[in-house]
Amino acid sequence: MKKNKLIVKTKSKNYPIFFGNNIINSTGTLIEKNIPGVKKICIISDGRLPRLILKKLTSSLKKYKIIIYKLKPSEKIKNISIATKIIEKLLNENFNKSDCVISLGGGIIGDLSAFVSNLTKRGLKFINIPTTLLAQVDASIGGKTGVNSKQGKNLIGTFYQPDFILSDVSTLKSLSQREIVSGYGEILKHSLIQNKKLFFWLLKNGKKIIYKRNNFFLKESIIKSCKIKCKVVEKDEKEKDLRMILNFGHTFGHGFEAAKNFSKSLNHGEAVLLGMMIASDLSYKRGKLTYKELSLIKKHYRDLKLPMHINKIFKKTDIKKIVNFMKKDKKNVSEKINLILLNKIGKTTKPKEYFLEDKVIKKFLTSYFS
């Protein structure tokens, strides 16, 4: 598979994303070329990854002193205590600003690794090697770092751009079907908020991506999705305005995750897919999205068997808890809840334009149980 490259251009840093198949073994060469001066490398890895992936990476880094920190990813390990332990380890090993942290895993590992990189000596070199579809199309791009609080998800964090991202399609082979669906949700989100043409491309090729895992369509969907996210991030690096549209479905989604106590019964991608369906419904009910376009979205969900029914996952008594977590979302600037809705497929409402009181959202969510 031919190697591809995108350049992300932000105010704080320009950096490349490398796409390809079996390119993880070129990491050492890319470090030499892009960030010379590195002597020590800490790999923070998903401990469940196939050994071969980590072996390919370490084999390419023979000239560096390597520390490997393995974690079993779950939202519960993404906390300030774990971050502090890793930082203390790096300080004990005398890591300098010219040394490097590599994230090898999904979004949880990436968020935590970037957070650690940013806080250690006010900034180590950082490389993100996302190994889940969700991370390759979304979480690895844009420089958001963060850990969770008891009050909600990602409430402690910074912005810290990587030195480069390496997106290797071959690392997706070990993913479960559920994880592929989870990642597909973010690809679908990018089409719904910014690119109607991509939405119709997904209508045609979604099954090839999710169920056949066709290498060509999988890689194409990743690159198409990344281009959209890069475009938004370049215009608004620190999420002051436009970048908020990337939260379509996420305000509901984070409420769903938190109400389930970040348990395995509902992963991040599934929560976002469910959140996007609810937000699309709300867009129609509020007179923004046409019935025809809502029907197209629902048909795509049904065709691909994507999670879309809140009453199959939650009870009516969960609604108060869901909305309470939504109120704590960091995008809110008042007691009202800030939402991104759809005006049409490919275009959202403006950031900070649409606020609803919690009682209105409670009533809307309750309607799914009548």
C-alpha cells in the first residue's frame, strides 16, 4: 500500500500524519528525520495489543534507550494519579525536553500519554501511534490531552500537539467488530458535520469498511475523515469556536458514558453513535433537519446495525443522571446545556448558538420511553 502524508498546520506547531500499511517499523527512521536529538523513549502501550505490534516498534528503535509502560486501557485508568506515577518514572529516569514519549494504543492511551508528555518538564517530544480506528480518525489529531475527574470526562487537560502521528492500517487487524463500529462512528460524524459527499460515499461503502474490513476502503475512510478533522483544527486549535462542531453527538454521548460509570457495557464510540442519533432526532424536532435527511441517517444506522435506541440501553430512571452529567460538560458557559445540532447533512448549527435548559432535554429524552 502506498504511503500517504497529511500536514496539520496549527498556530502552535505544524506536524505530519503518516498513513500506510505495515509502516510501524519505520518509526525509528521517522524520528531521526523529524525529531533528531532524541536519546530516551518511553513507550506507553496498550497492554492488550498483539506482541508483534510492540515488537515491530521496538525493533525500529534499537539506537535509543527504551522504557515500556504497559496499561490496560479503560476510562478508569485515565486519571491524575496514573499520570503522576508515569511522570515520576520519567523524572527518575532523567528524561529531558529532547526525549520522547510514544503513545501506542487507542484514544485513552493517547490522551493520557499526551497529558504526561506536556506536563513533564513543561513538554517532552511526543509521537502518537494510534492502533484503533477511533483513534486513527479522531482522538490522535488535534492536540487534546486529558484525564477524567469524578465530576466527568476529560475535565482535566491541556492542548499539546504531537511531533508526528503514524497511522498504520495493519494495526487494526486485531480489533473486535465492536471496536471497528466504535471508530466508524467518528467517520460518520465528520461526514454529518462537514461533508455531505462523504456521507453518500459511506452510504455506498459502509459495509465494506465495517464488515468486510476492505483495506482500500478502510484506508480511504481514515484519510477522508482525517482531512475534515485537520481542516477544523487548523482553523480553531484551542476549541474557542468552530472546533466545537466536532462535539456533535458528544454532549449526549459523554452523559451516556458517565451514567454507565464508563463501564464496558457502553464504549465511547457506541455512546457517540447513540448521541448523534439523539442529536439528529432533536435537530428534526426543533425544525432544523428535514424529515427526509433524518430518514437517510436512520436508514444508514439500520443498514449497518449501529446503536440508535436509547431505551434499549437505559431506563427511564437514568435520565436525570444523564442530564446532570451533560450539565457538567466543559463546553457549557451557563446553566443551560450547549448543543451542536444539524441544519442539514454536512452543516451544523453554529457553536455557542444553541442552548437548552436541562428540563427541556429531560422531557425530550423521556419521550423515548413513552
